[in-house]
Amino acid sequence: MKQQIIDLIEKNVEGLNREEISALIEIPPKPELGDFAFPCFRLAKTMRKAPQMIAADIKDAIGEVDFIEEIAVQGAYLNFFIKKNIFVKSMVEAASADNFGGSNVGDGKCICIDYSSPNVAKNFHVGHLRTTIIGNSLYKIYSKLGYDVKRINHLGDWGTQFGKLIVAYKAWGNEEAVKKDGVGELMKLYVKFHDEAKENPTLNDEARAWFVKMEQGDEEALKIWQWFKDISLIEYKRTYDLLGMDFDYYLGESFYRDKTDDVVNKLTSANLLTESEGAKIVDLEAYDMAPCLILKNDGSSIYATRDLAAIFYRKDTYNFVKCLYVTGQEQKLHFSQVFKVVELLGNEWAKDQLVHIPYGLVSLEGAKLSTRSGNIIYAEDILLEAVSKVKDIIIENMEKKGQDIQDVDGTAKMVGVGAVLFNDLYNQRIKDVSFSWDKLLNFNGETGPYVQYTYARCSSILRGLDNYDENADIDYSLITDAASIDLLKEINRFPQVVVDAADKYEPSQIARFAVAVAQSFNKFYNENRINIDDSALKHARAALVKITRKTIKDAMLLLGIDCPEQM
Ligand code: ARG
């Protein structure tokens, strides 16, 4: 419908192309202002006429149109009222299309998303939960727009900390304990190392020596390191399974260890490296930034060096149009430095193709968690606790309402995990996330469970319809009430919402849209009975339930959340 309005304006107005017209067209907030509005302020400048007059002239030029009820001039706006039945039909049909909300603007172009990326031998904590959830949602959103997205897990699996761990393991560790407690035991060893090193600083030299051995390919060192990494990955994968998430590549920092020399060579030929206290740096003073450290005084590479190597590797291998990095805000400077260095090496594309996507902190004050050790919080524990709480709620509801839910465990998992994800994605990512079980699991709030519940309600309405024919012709002229039209308009925002979410790297736009559709549906459902005798009206209303159900599911999938048929 919008395209047809654009056609009309394009034919009757000079000096604006389709894209400009499309950007100007608004969806009025109130039905009294029509279905589409076109503001004429901008034209006033070029045409040197009052916008009201321009609006009136365009209206005259357009004249009668078969699908339009009325065009009204209100102030500087042209308000288009589409013939109701035509509008309803077009909205239902658009929303029924398989790829509704999606498009092929991405045209197979590659986007790399670097996210999750926990640090080996450390626990997968709530901060890593956020990058995982946001990164996964961006992957879904960009895929929906036709991009070829590479999900990259840039594991923190290289660096001096592994030298420390090897020293600690050899001094105080044993195989049994590590096998039994995995990452928990490795973290204890790490803490022990730091305690002991305070008394006995030579331990630090030993640790450095072991890392140097690792960098030189020493067999024993690498064997222990690989073992620690395997153990960590088993735990991380348990969390990913619970989340229903996966990666295309697990290419951690260690993957780039033989690619950092090339970075150093590039920087040397470009005359960008300077010495500073024995270390090699790129001076970034001209850009108001601290220098980017490339090689330490013992010649070993660091985090930034490996990130530089990763960027060149990804550009060569995937030819990305964008490479996104989802991490906490505290890494802002690190990425600004690294991106600047890439640019200084003559790569203009670094300016708009490398994007850091920061997010806020998680505060757990509102959630009492039974943590396994001290105050170290594992993402896995939060997810499992959510699932178990939801299971209790479901069982209680079943007893109270005499409801029979077929797959209690499956539903509890979908809803519990979904609630955590939704809570994380509902607010702008840069905001801090507060975590309270009451808020997160409120089936009536702006929550995952509320949206899923609305989905399950749609499914149950459709299951319960008498004499319903899936393929019956629909009489769209029967849908006239405000609640139905509002619902249709809400649903039809989906394609634009997906585009906006992608442009701003902001899954919250999808989460908010899902809540808006659910609220709009519940209003519609309050005012419209569905399973009625009037067959034509029943079928027309059921068509709305169907597209609501489908749109909610598709929107939730973009957040990484599935919806249960019963709840
Ligand atoms: N391992 C890092 C951390 O836990 C995140 C890595 C982000 N990605 C990157 N290419 N630097 O903080």
C-alpha cells in the first residue's frame, strides 16, 4: 500500500525521488489523520510556496483514485484514507507472506559478528550472556534481511594467563580435581597463583616462561593448554545448548598466533611502529587516544595484535561489508585504537565497516541466586534457575486451572530461557539490565512470558474453532472496528522495525514491537469474539489471529526465543 502511495506522489510531485518520498511518508498516530501522511514542509523550500498550498495542489493533481477513500489536506500534511476493505486485505496479505518482515536487501553480502567470546579457563558469566544474546539476535535480524552472517566466537584462549595456569597446575593441581570440577577448579588454581605470587614474585617469571614456550610451540605446554581449552568448551557448549545457540566458527585468539608477525610487518613498512620502553606501539596522540600496544618488551603479542590479525584474516577470508564486535562498554577504547590502526594502514573501509557494539552492565541485586561457589555467577545457573521457577509456575497453574500441558519440561525451558533473553533485550542495549525474578517472570508485564502466552492463546483459539476452513475466502469488508485495524497496522510495522533494528544494532526494537503486537492483540480479543456462528465474520477474524500468531513467532525468533503452543 505504501508503495502505491509513493507511486501517486512520485507521479504528481517534481523534485523528489522514490526513496526521498518513502522516507517522508509517515504513519499517523491517530486514525482520524488517515492511514498515511505526507508532509509538505520540505517542498516549501524548493517550490517557494506555503506548504498548505502545495498540499492542496498535490491533492488536486492526484484526483480520484480507485483504492483511496479520501485525501485530506490538514495543515502542511496530505492525509490519505485508504478504502477500508482494500487496506485490510493488503495488510492481511502482506503479513501472510512467508518472509514477512524480511527482505533481500542484504543480497548475500557478508557480515561478521564477533560475540560471546568467553575467556578459556574462566566461567561463562552474566556479561558473556549479554554479548551472546545480543550477538545472536543481530545474527537473526541480519539474516532476515538477506545477509550472509558469519557467527564468530573469538575465544580468549591465548595470553600470559595460560602460563600462570600451567605453573599453578603443576605446583598445586591434580588431574582428578580438574576432571571433576572443570572450569571451577581452573579458576581456583588461578586465584591460588595470584595469592602465592604475592609472596613469591618469581612465579610470575615462571609463568612468562611457560607462555613463551607456548608461543614457541612447546609440546608439553600446548598439551596442557589444549586440555584446559577442551574442558572449558564443554562447559560453554552446555550453556549454548541451553540457549539454543550456535556458531559458525570458534576461532579464538590462539588461531591468530602465527598471523601477528604479518601485522607487525605491515606496521613496520608503513612506518607506524615506534619504540617505547622496549615495547612496540602505534602512537595515536593525533587522534586523542592512548597508544596502541603491539608487542610487549619481551616480544610477545597482545590482545590488540591478535585483533588486528583477525580483522585482516576476516577481510581476506569473508570479504565482509561489516564486522561487528559485541562487547561491554569497557572495551570501547580498545576497539577505537584497533580500528584506527587498521585505517592508518590505508584501509578506508575501517571507518564504516568495523563497528563496536557496546552494552551496559547486568545488576543482579533483584535476584537471589544459589551460586555454586562464592559470588561467582555462572550464566548456566541463572538459566537453569529460570527454567525451574517457570516449571513451578506451570505446575501450579495446571493444578489451579485444571489445564493439561503436554510437554511441561519443554515448555518450562522455552519460557524460562526466553524470559532471561527477553529481559536482556527489552531495553536499549547500552542501558544496564536489572535482574529481578518477579519482573522477568511476570506473565502480565512487558516480558517474554507475556508475549509467549499471547502466542499460545492465538494457537489455542485457532485449535478451538468450530467449522473452520483454513482455505476459505475472506470477506475483508467485515473487518471495520478500530481494535482490528489497530492490530493490523501494528503488525504491518514489522518490516520497518526489522530494518530499524538492523540499522541501529538494536534488538530492543524487535522486543518492543513483539510486546506492542501482543498488547494490541489482547485488546482486539477483548472486543471481538472469534468462535461465533456467523461463518464469514469468524473466518475474517480468524485471519487476524493467524497473522498475529505468525508475526509474534517470527519476531520472537529474531530475539532467539521460540514460542510454545500451550502455556
Ligand atoms: N574475550 C573477550 C572478553 O571476554 C571478548 C572478545 C571480544 N572480541 C574481540 N575480537 N576482541 O572480554
